[in-house]
Amino acid sequence: MKLKTLTIICIGLVMCACVNEADQLIEDYGIFINNVEAEYEDYSDKEWAEALSEYENFKVYPEENNIELSQRQMDRMDEYTSRFKKIQMKRDPLNHVLDIIMN
């Protein structure tokens, strides 16, 4: 009986950990996007390069770490990615002329 209870608790903790990791990723990505939106105009070239690197890390993190995202979570990731692309266009419109024309 104790082993069965312990097994159920362990399975429950593992399942919670998986869900929490995906939720934490979404939350961290949102915080990152909010910070970049608020401060990108004041970024030096080095700070902008760091922001771009962190953005790329957020985009590939779920796949590289085998994190399963729900449809809602994928939609949220897409929303954040879209917001970051808009920031890129605002920060450097000359290098994103085609993006601006197409949107």
C-alpha cells in the first residue's frame, strides 16, 4: 500500500514538473518580451545583440529540451515572437523594409 501511494505521488510530481516547466517557459518569455519592449530604444548594440541571442534561445528551447507545449502555449509563444519581430522592425527599419511592406 505504501509503495503504491509513493509511486502515485512520484508520478504526480513528475507530471506537475513537466507542466510547470512549460508554464515557466511561457512566463519567462513574456517577461523578457515586456522588458525588451519597454527598453529596446535605450539598448546599446551589445545589449541588442544579447537580446537577440536570448530571443533565439527562447524560440529553440522547447524543441531542444523536449518540452511539450499545449496549443494555448504554442499560440502564446507565437504571439511573443510576433511582438519581438515588431520590435526588431521598429529598432532597425532599414534592414526590415521588406518585412514592413509585407505586413
